[in-house]
Amino acid sequence: MANQIEKIVEKMALEFLKDTNIELIDVEYIKEHHWYLRVFIDKEGGIEIEDCQQLSEQLEEKLDILDPIKDNYFLEVSSPGLDRILKKEKDFQRQIGSMVEVTTYLPINGEKVTVGKLTGYTEDAIILEDISIPRDKAASVRLHLEF
């Protein structure tokens, strides 16, 4: 069900964003005590609150009319954040040369978290300077923030 809702909302969001410079990054419908419908957007120079508000209002209106979600939920439209998760091919392309943090299901070289510079990617692997990590072993890949 969640996957079907995500696809419906993704299609709506892409339609609303098609003539803008705003990119749809991800849609997730997830239960965390309550149901949340999260839509992540970005643009060159960063997303602004007005961008989020406009898309939120457009989605809210269309979702109220179509009513594809039977559960009560909270709609959130936001930036993916500085430590954004990389999921799509264009996410990986954009971040070549950036420091990333790869969390794996099982330890690789004794570690479940590997940090390194993203030097490449294939359908089967995430390639850092010193290691190639099979994609099916990676739970998540996100930008690494150093403080």
C-alpha cells in the first residue's frame, strides 16, 4: 500500500513541478506512531520555505479531491537536508567526489559504516576511493557531514 501511495504522490508532485526549477528528490509514506507522507524537493541554490508551502498546498488540494489515502496522515514537504540519502542514479552522479557514509546490513571489513569519497557507482556497487561496496549489502548511502 505505501509503495502505491508513494507512486501516486510522486506522479502528482512531478506534474506540479514540471515547469519549475525544482527537482523532486523522494516521496515516502511511512508510519512512525502516526502516518507521514513526506515529499523531498531541492533546487540549485537550495529550497526555500515558499517552495515547500506552494507544493504542499497543491498536493493537499489534489489529495483531498482524489482521496487515495484512507489513513489519517501528516503531509510534510521539505528539503532532503544536508545529509541527504542517495537513492537514484542522478543522486550518485551529482555527488561524485563528495564524502559519503555507507551503512551496510552486515559488517564489511569489521565495520557497518564506511565513510569515503564517492568515486563512482554501478548498478551493482558503490565505489569509494578505497573500497567497492555491493549495492545489495548497502542499507543506505548518504552525504557525510563533518563537524
